[in-house]
Amino acid sequence: MSEAASRLCRACGLCCDGSLFPNVQLQPADSAQALKALGLRVQHKKKYDFFDQPCSAFKNKCCSIYQERPVRCRAFECQQLKRLAQGETREEDALKKIEEAQSMIDVIKKLFYRLGPTNPRKPLLQQYQQIIADPINPALDKKVVEERMQLDEALSNLNEFLNQEFRCA
């Protein structure tokens, strides 16, 4: 990884903090036991092992098990990294995209806080689903209805932005 790419990853963390993905499926070359021993909260469902996001090894915007990280984590390159490697963007422009995404996420988190308790150890989408699952009376809770509409729009805008700028097609 280039120095510029490394700086982008350290500034970002969207692939580890639950913003891009709800979970990461382990691959055959990964040892679930070894990853558990490193502190990763590996789960088993049906025929595969996975861990939920935000990743328990993601601390201070760094992977605490970087040298032993799972195969999917090693292989993943967001659109910003790919564009940087191909000369389609500059580091400064990619950093602006990261800042824009983080700003959008901050707005969503503020709305979560106003709308009710959520578990920050869950991905953004699961926190959203927890908020929306709480029934309200639209006639009595006009402010809540308005804030939920703002949340819907903010999450929709974030997902569109993440699909265009970070998630791989």
C-alpha cells in the first residue's frame, strides 16, 4: 500500500466502523479460532463465520490486528483507494470525500441521539432500524415525525454517497 493510501485509510475507517458494511464474512483461509483469540467477536450462522461491524479490533481509527486481519479485510479497497491508485483522484480530493462522508454520518448520529437510544456498537443501518421500529403517533409526535423524515433523507443521501464514492460496484 502506498503512503498516500495508508494515510487515507487512517483518516477514514468507514470499512471498519459499520458505515459501509453490517458484517464481514470470513473466508476459508481465515481461522475463526485465531481471530477470536485476537479479540474479534466471530459468530457462526448457517454455513459461515462472520463478525459484525463496527469491528471490535478497530480502535482509534486503526486495526489492532492489522498483521493478522481477515482475508476480506486484506483484499478490500474502497473506490477512493482504487481511484487514487489509478491516478483518477488526488489524495487531497479523497480526503475531502472522507470528510464529507464522516460529516454525513455525524448528522445521522445526532438524529439518533435525539430520536432515542441506540447501540453504537451496531452498524448504522441496524441503529436506524431500531429507531424506526419504535412506534409513534403521528398526530401527537409531529417533531418526532419530522426528525424521522430528516433521518430517512440523511441515511438515503449517505447510502447514495457511499455507493458512489466508497463501496465497490
